[in-house]
Amino acid sequence: MELKNMLALSLPSTFTCRRMNTLLLPPPLQLRFPSVQFRCQKQPLAAHLSISKQFLNIEEEDEVGSYPNGRYDFTPLLEFLSTYTSSEPNSETCSPTQLDPTELRLAESYRAVPSPLWHSLLKKLSSTPSSISIAYALVTWLQKHNVCFSYELLYSILIHALGRSEKLYEAFLLSQRQTLTPLTYNALIGACARNGDLEKALNLMCRMRRDGYQSDYVNYNLIIQSLIRSNAIDLTMLDKFYGEIEADMIELDGQLLNDMIVGFAKAGDVDRALVFMGVVQGNGLSPKTATVVTLISELGNSGRTEEAEAVFEELKEGGLKPRTRAFNALLKGYVKTGSLKDAEYIVSEMERSGVAPDEHTYSLLIDAYGNAGRWESARIVLKEMEANNVQPNSFVFSRILASYRDKGEWQRSFQVLKEMKNSGVNPDRQFYNIMIDTFGKYNCLDHAMSTFERMKLEEIEPDNVTWNTLIDCHSKHGHHNKAEELFEAMQESGCFPCTTTYNIMINSFGELEKWEEVKGLLSKMQSQGLLPNVVTYTTLINIYGQSGRFNDAIECLEVMKSAGLKPSSTMYNALINAYAQRGLSEQAVNAFRIMKGDGLKPSLLALNSLINAFGEDRRDAEAFAVLKYMKENDMKTDVVTYTTLMKTLIRVEKFERVPAVYEEMLLSGCIPDRKARAMLRSALRYMKSTLKL
């Protein structure tokens, strides 16, 4: 229960209306609007006069043309507001008749100014930080003297300006001055969305609905755009938004449709994105070029290059001329799928269309050649870049280095570094991070540490990725003490650990079965405001399962679900595999059932682990029942599946059935490995010795 309580303290917050009062607004104020917050700060008069001169007159472009006497001099008022430093009286107890006669005369002189002109002046004042304090004073002054009656619009203008100036707290304080209306709600939601505070924005939409107001498409535009900017798009959230839009019968305008396409594409549901693209075209609208580029890019990332090419062709048929970004999006898809000829064709097509390749184009092409092992072709591309006055940057060489890393050719790192320096390009942090990762991946830890030291000598500050990569590679290769030493050094250097860092260290301590240290890390995460994520829980379940601490593993699973996080297949695979290694077939089957109950499709790894569990428990009939399940659900088997089945038969001394399983493995297209052949030989030897007897 101690672990459960610790994790419960770190539960991630949820977007529910129950927490509105604690998340939405700051603590209530004693006064409705204390003067200390919003009165004009005392500044040199000359500075304020320079501001005033920018707003002396409202010209025709500011909506004056439709009003009589359409030229108003606001200089006296702005000078008064800029020098007015006395405390603001409580508007509920004082009336304007008690004020200075000069101020009253000033109010009377401006009483004929139409409201739209006040709105225009306020927009100008609130558009720059230097005059925002005068904008505050203007709103207070107008309300005090009942000069302008559209106060909700005045407050909305100020809230909008504060949001743009990243003064969200002040925007919420300002919103407390009067009852929220749809206009002020929209301004607040927009301010939250622009500042990336999605939780407050969602709570505001919830409260708005509770107050009987319906959100409009502008709110959804702002929220989805904020999600897109933050790269934190959640597919479930998008589905919820669209459900609300349909339920409220909100008409989707062109902007919202484009946002939906981009949102679903970036969330990984390109099929839904294509549906919305069809809606746009069906309504006779043209999708934005940026939207089409995003869709092409995400289709390419999903390996659906034919569909990406079809969307690209539609872009051209629609009369839009593809630019470099569109070509690069399609090129990226071909590089990802290893279609080198198609990649070369796209670059040639760019040149024929008069579209100049940029650094990203060349880096993608170099990527393609690197993946194909054609280093000389990659070098030719580098020369072509120089000929076209496109200077290769560190990113290009980082991609070359990454391609060698992924193919296991870590020795080429030194060659890439040499070529880079010959081109006059200095390595940056990203390049060194990839280099450290390359050496760490292939257990060249001395080279990794040397690269780290060289990086510091060149005064390139290591970041979280640098430290995490170093700590992780030492931990994975069993150097847990060094990993802990680097973890301490990271903090001493002033680089704060992130959730990924803690996940690495939790796994490291878990492998050493240092359970107190694991709990200490969880507490430290909580104290730093870091929340456990799916990887954290998966790591905990894995280390507890491998150590036979199954109660702790199940507890983690329950806490995770109560936190609103959805367990992953990887998590259940770890649990099933842990049970299987200890021959606990019943527990493995139960975990398998829970996995299916959570709506997760069992992976090949999970099913192979289940076969192994039955084998360890000498339950060969159940092991073959799993094979039958795999066939019935069109799941592809692999060599591990059949090897584990052969091992099960040998364990229960049914040697005569082993050759048939080996034959089935061959017929399924699986290539036997050394372990599979050894199983067959073992069974045949036993059968041969039995015949001699």
C-alpha cells in the first residue's frame, strides 16, 4: 500500500469540471478589483506623453468616417490617465460627483464619443506593453463615468491583449470584475490557448457550458491550434471535441475543418484526416497548402506513400503550385520506406518545376543514400549543395551519422566527423548527442565519454538528451554505479532531471533490486512536480515482475488506471513474460484476459510468452491452443513461436511431435535459427535412441 499511496500523490490531473474552482481562477480578492493591481504605475511624464502622441487622434481607418465630427483629440484624457496616481476609490461606495471638478469636466467633454471609437482606442493602447497600464486606467475611467456602455467588449479587448502579452494571471484577475459573458469567455479561452494552458481553457469551456452558453467554432479553433503547436495532440480529446461540435450542431468553417485535418493527421489518425479533407472538397472549399503538406507528411510517416502521392497530385490539379515544403513532405515518405528511386525522382521533379531544393531536401536525400549504404552518392549530394550555394549544416551530418548508427556501422562516426570539418561545419549539440548514442548503443562507452568531454571543451552545454543518453547506455550495459554517478553529476551541473531520466534510473535501481532507492526516486519526482507517465509505470511493472514482486506490479497497474492513463500492450507483455518465466501459467492467462478486457490486441510477444508459460507448467495442450488462437486471428507466427512449442513438447517428452512442428515452421515461411535446429536434433536423437532399445 505504501507504493500505491506514493503513486497516488503523483496522479496526473484530469480535465474535469469538479476541479474548476481550484484550477480556473486565482484566490478570491477582498475587493472586486483592488486599485493596487490596475491603477496606472507612476512613470516619467515625458515617457507617457510620447505614448499619448501615438494616440492623439482616431483617423478614418478607425471607424470614424461613419460618425459626425469624426476627429477626436484624446491627448488631454491620455495625459490625465498617465499622470493620475491617486488610489482608485471603491466604485460601489463613491460616485463621480465626489471627484475633482477637472476630472468631471473631462468626462463631460468626451461623453459624445461613440463606443466604437473607445474600442478602437483601447485596442491601440493594449496592443503594446508600454501602454497597457493606460489601457487599464482607460477602462476603469470609462466605467466610472458611464461614458461607454459596451463594457464586456472593453474587458474582452483587454483580456485578449493580456493573453497576447503572456499575462494570463492578470487576465483572470480582470475577468473577475463582472459576470462572464460569451464574449469574455471567448477572450479568456483564447488567452489560455495562446499561452498553452489547455487545462484552464478546457475548464473554461466546461464552465461556459454549465452557465448555459454554447461554445462556438472559434473556441474549438483556438484549442485545437494550441494542441497542434504543443505537439500534444490526444486522439481521444479530438474525438470528444468533434462529438461536442456535432451535438451542438456547430457549423464547421474552413479554418476549423483545416484544423481538424491537421489535428487528426498529427494524432496518427490519417484516415479521419482524409475524411475531413473530403468534407472540405465536398463543400467546394480549397484546403490550405500547409494543411495538405501536413497530410502528405503524415501519410508518408505511416508508410502510405501511394496515398501521399495522390494527395500531392490533387494539390497540383487544384491549381496550386507545390513549393519546397510540399515536395519535402513527399520525399520524406519515400526516404522512410526506403524507396530510393522515388526519392531521386522527386528531387528531379523539383528541379524541373523550378522549385529550389533547400537544406532539408538535401538532408533527406543524403538520408536515403545513407540508408542504402551509398556513401559516395551522399558525398556527391554534399558537393551539389555547395555548387547551389546551399551550405550544409550540422543537421545534414547528424542524419548521415544516424543512418550509420542504425545500420550498426559505428566506426563510420569518425569518418563523418572528419567530412564535416572538411566542409567547414562545426558539430552542434544534436550531432554530439547522436554520436554519444551511437557509441553507447554498441558498448563503446570510452568513446561515448570522450565525445562528452570534447563537447564540453568546445563549450557546448550538455542538455537532458545528452545526460539521459549517457546514463542509459551505462545502465543498459550493466554499469549501474557509473549510471548513478552520472545522475548525480547531471544535477550538480544544474541540469534538472526530467521524467525520462527518472525512468532510466528507476529501471537501473530495479535491476539491482534497490527498492528503497526506487521509492526515493518516485518521491523526488513528485517533489519536483514531475508526473509518472506510461513509461514509468511500464518500467515499474517490468522490474517488479522480473523480481517476482507481482503484488507490487499489479498495484502499479491499478494506480495507473485510477490516474486515467491507459495501460499499453508493452506493459502487459512485461507482466505476462514475468509470470511465464516463473511457470505461473494461471497468472499469465489472467493478465492476458485483463489485457483483452482493456481493449488491447495481444502482441506476438505476449502470445509467445503465454506459450512459454504453459510450457514451463507442462501444459502442452494449452500451449497449442494459443497457436490455434493466433491462426484464427490471422496473427503471423515467428521462429520463437515454433521454437517455444518444440521446447514444450520436449519438456513433456512428446519427442515424436517435434518434427511436425519444425515442418510447419518451414511451411509458414519462418527461417529456423540455431536454437530451433538444436531442438529438432535433440528430439531426433532421443527418438533414435528409443528405437535402438
